[in-house]
Amino acid sequence: MEEGVEGHYAYIIKQGTCSVEVDGAKVGEVHPGGVLGEVVLLGLSSTHTATVKSMGTVVAFAIEHDQMAECLSRFPKERDNVLDIMFERRRHMSSSDSTPKAKTREAW
């Protein structure tokens, strides 16, 4: 996944670790159970807000917008986890990012 490129999927990491970079600087890692690409699927940006690189072999599940919306509506605990992840990542975004930012996940 490359920063600035249009996205259509979110990814759930089943196995392995990914490095996350914003503007070329490493800002974190995603481990098994982590979610990538949720900002695009939740409509906060049409492009990926970070570059993600595997740190070895990674097994991940891709999920489309409609699938994610259905899952989040059916599983409120998981929805809250995804929103917590999303808002934590948004705090690490560059201040020059023009993507709208909500102050808390409760706004959703």
C-alpha cells in the first residue's frame, strides 16, 4: 500500500508484521490482528494516508467497503476497535494533511 495512491480495500493482518511510513518516516508497525486501509474505507480520504511495507512474509485478508460496512454494523465491539485504531493513527498524521479529522470516535 502506497501513500497518496487511491485505495479500495482495507487489510486485516493475520500473520507477520508491516512497517508504516508517512512522508518517508516510519511511524509504526502493524501486527497480527491489526487493520490497514481503514481510512479510505471509512471515507476520510480517497487515497492511502501511509505507505505500508511488509517486514517479511505477511498473510492478510482484503476487505471491500461494502463488506467492512456490514461487518462494522453487525459487530459493534470490533467497530469500536477499528475506530480506536483509526483515530490513534490520525493523531500521527502530518498537520499538512487536508483530510477532515474528527476529534473523537464517538462522532461516528
